[in-house]
Amino acid sequence: MPTARTRARIAVVLAGLLVTSLTAAPATADPPGRRPTPPHVVGTGTVPAYSFADAIRESVWVETRADSDGDGVRDRVAADVVRPREAAAAGVRVPVIMEASPYYLCCGRGNEGEFKAYDASGVIAKVPLFYDNYFVPRGYAFVAVDLAGTARSTGCEDVGGPLEVGSARAVVDWLNGRARAYTADGRPVDAGWSTGRVGMIGKSWDGSVANGVAATGVPGLATIVPVSAISSWYDYMRYQGALTSTDYPGWLHSDVSSRPEDACATVLARLRADSAEQTGDYNGFWAQRDYRPSAGRVRASVLVAHGLHDLNVTTGQFASWWQELAERGVPRRLWLSQAGHQDPFDVRRAEWVALLHRWFDYWLQGLRNGVMDEPRVDLETAPGRWTTQRDWPAPGTRDVRVPLGVGDGVTGTLGGRGARPGQERAYVDESLTEDVVVAAPNTATAGRLVFLSGTLSSALRISGSPSVRLRVRVDRPTTELSARLVDYGTAERSWFGAVRTLDTESCWGESTEVDDACYRDTEEITEVSDHAVLTRGWLDAAHHRSLRFTTPLRPDRWYTVTVPLNAYDTVLPAGHVLGLVLGQSDPEFTVTDDRDATVRVDLGRSELVLPVTGRAGLPTVDVAPAVVTAPVEPSTARSARTERQRP
């Protein structure tokens, strides 16, 4: 007779097998003769078989488990549904593509800022973006969810927290028969038309919600497609203890909330009180909004898309999430572009739609189309130049420890013998803008230290997450430390990851008079420049021991600190020079009152850790090469983080 503990373990294993069978692999088609193939399936793909104009459109309110506004009634979130009428008439159940967003009525979605629109009776008539236009005729339902406290939903928005994630999860539960929903006049409504297989998609905040729901392990969520999405809200609003903006959680809540101010006053007060703005510490509030530790609960496949030049949701967000998923064997793919905070639809439109189509066909329709047999990573190595590879970081990547050298006393060196322990350089905080801090690297500029490699004799591939390990002595209790890797050399480059909207348009699916499937085309903006910042990193020095608490620095002590840099992938051509630039406070990206410190760096005990492929490293150099850059001109492309952005 098995013991109670053994029986419990067996139950856990069986439950895990059941969840895996529901969500971790495509469904197997019924044997021939048992069920006819639906008209939207031809071979291993779906085709337009249903009318978009005649689709069933309905608006329902799904009951959540929370009463976040304290009115004695459970919160209800609005879910607007578009699904094929002919499939419903024939008794053909369909899977669901779902986007949960706070932006549908307040701020707009997509490059053209589309909003939801309703008919005279309050039923959905237009959904932003092309997902319903394209996929509903192909045998899918599309569900657009207003997060709790936004648009037509009740409850309160808690910015990445359990209320927000729970409100989206409730809709997945409803689509699987585990939650209740009602029409506007209070009639119960079920989702018997759904197969229960759900794929969540979304850019930025919307994609962050998809990450959060997947991290709950909810059964029925078969796949997610997070685009430029957050996996840790702490790392979005705090760079290693340094604030990116003041009152950020409160501002975002108020920006998207549709509720009267007093209805959510308690939630808003908790956001402001619990986010530890005075210290910048990582605490329980942020742990609730950190989805990475729960990656082991993810049962959905994941298609990640991110721009390598995203200055809003920085690349560390995808890289750490990707690594957590990889360690747990989650089925996954990655799409990395030269874009900034852009949707792949506005970077490489036709190829992205084709991949999405095959991805959803595989994971939601159960069609074995080979999409999981292809290379795991699509990578844009330069504007318009794409390749594929088996994984990311690039296979064969290794961390190379690059010593810092004294150089000529003005500009230090990267590579070579490096400095001896005890050889120091000091710099005083000048709060320099990025354009100034990286320009003219051979010129003495107060407020920075510059280190240059020798001129590359062959191409150098960087793939992964660099870091800088510094031995420092600081004459203040703390200071912000910033670091940048810079490519010095002339090339055509992405212009801050921006795109240009063109006058032409292309159509992706079927249209109605209200819901247009046509969108203006876009193209990447490039420029020829003599240098470019590759990646950046920041640290509040008092958080060098832990992000959970501060350790004020003593002026008579040396400390070892590590400044992590955001993930990146590039090939530096032969003839270019790699630069490491150290600064302190960073007015375009962070907010701090801790200025004017003097930092002494022990060069002999400091190093750059660089993830590179192949056997080649940086050339040996004792004196920094001469590098000339164009005069600094103010840039209008980079939006200052101190002006606060929505994710």
C-alpha cells in the first residue's frame, strides 16, 4: 500500500502529465473517419474559409477572483470576442488568440494608434491590429481583454501585479469552463464554442501580461508571443537599484485607469508605498511582479520577439526570461531585430505574419507543419540582413575576461597585459548625456573614463550579456555607476531602432466598413555614423551586495562591484575599435539625487567580461588607438527615460 507521501507524489506527476498534454504539444488529429476535417484546414495549414464580415461579435464580462475596489462584488473584466459564425453553426469548436491590454480605450494600439470601437448596443465592432481580420477567417476566435480597472472593466489596475495577471488569467479559465461570464444585461454566457486552447500575444505591456499569465501555469494556455515585453517590472523601473523615473507605478496606474479616483485610491496608495522608491530596493512588491522565478510553472510554448535597440523595455528583459525558459526545457523561438521598441509587424511584416500563422497553426490547431524543426533563432545582424541560428546566445559563445590598461594616461586600453593592481584612475561625476560621454574618446573629458581596444584585425562577434567588474573607492555613501560598450568605426546602422511610416499600405486579412485590415507600410531608418553605443548598464553602488538592501560605502574602503550590461548581439567588422566608457549619473536614463561623487578605479583589479564566439579575442594593445568622431549634435531620436514612457 503506497504511503500518503507516495500517493501525493503520484498525484502531482499525473497532474503535470495532464497539463503537459493540454498545453505543451500540438493536438493530434482524430483518426480518419472519426471527424471530418474542418474547411479551414488544408494539409498542414489553415486557410481563409469563413466570413469576417459575418463573424459573431460579442462582448462579455468575465468574473475574476478578486474584489480589488472593495465594493463587495468580484471584479469583472470585459472580453470582446470575434469568432467565425459558420464554424459555430457547424458545431466546429475553434481555438483562441487573445490579447489582454490596458490600452484599448485610453492610449491606442499599434503604429497607427488604433482604438476599440463599439456599435450602438455596446457590442464590439472594431478591434485594433490585424489579428482578428487575419485569423478569424482561418478558424480562430480573437478575444481582446480589457485588464482590470481599464476601459470597460471593473476593479483596479495594479501594474504588473497579481490583480492584473489574475484578470487576464480569468479569461483563460472562462474559455476552459472554469470561470463565469455575463453579458451586459447580466445573463450568464459560456464559451462552449472554444477548444480551450489559448494563445496570448501582445507588445510591451500586453506582452508582459502574457508572460505573467504563463508564469501562473494556467491550464489551457498553449502558447504566448511576448513582443518587447517585461519579465521583471523591477528591472523595468529600477536599473540595479537606480530609478528610471519617480512615481513610475503610480503614474502608469493613473495613465490607464478608467475608474473614478476614489474607487482605486487604496490600490494606488499601495503602489506608491510598497514600491520602495526611497531606497530602490527589490522587495515583496517587486517579487510579485517578477515572472522569472516562476518559469518552472510555464506550460505554454513561447515565441519571443525583441528589438536589440529597445531603450524602453531593455534587452535584459528578454534575455533573462529566455534563459530561465531554456533551463526548464520550455519549447521556444526567438526573433531578434535591429529595431527599437517596435512590433515585428512594422519591421519585417510579411515574414513575421507568416511565422505567426505557422506558429499558431502548430500550437493551437495541432497541425504538424515543421515550425518547431527549424532553427530556433531569427536574427537581424545589420539593417535588412537576416540570418538564423540554432540558439541564443550564439552557439560557441564564451566569456572572455578583458583587462583594463592605463594606456596613455588619458585613454585606457582594453586587452593586452592590463594594469598592475594598485594602478588607479579617478573621475568625478559630471552627469553627462550619452552623446557627450561616448564622443571623442581620446580627449580628456571630466566625468568619464574611456578604454579602447586595438584596431580589430578580424571581425568580432559579441552575443549575450556583457558585464564590467570594477574595484572602486567612492567618497560618498553611494553613487550611480554607468557603463557603455561602443563600436567606434564607420558603418550604416539602425537609427536608434526607429522606423519610418510610408504612404503605401498593405492588407492583412479581411475588412469591414469599421474594422480595416490595411496598414501603412514601414521601413527601418538607417544612417551612416562613425560610432554607436551597443549596450548599456547601470548600478546604484550602495546595492553592490544585494538588490534587497543598501550597503552605504565608506570612503576608506575598496569595494568590488559588478555593472551588468544589457544583452546584445553584433559583429564588429575588422578595422573597428571596441570602447568601454564609464560614467556616473545618467540624466537621460535614470533619476538620482546622489551626485558629485569622486570614484577611484583600481584598473589592475577591474575587467570587462565579454561574451564572444570563436577563438579570436581583442588584440593586444599598450596604447589606445586614435579615434575621431564627428562633433556632438543633440539627438531627437532617443526619448529620455526621465520623461517617462509607457511600456
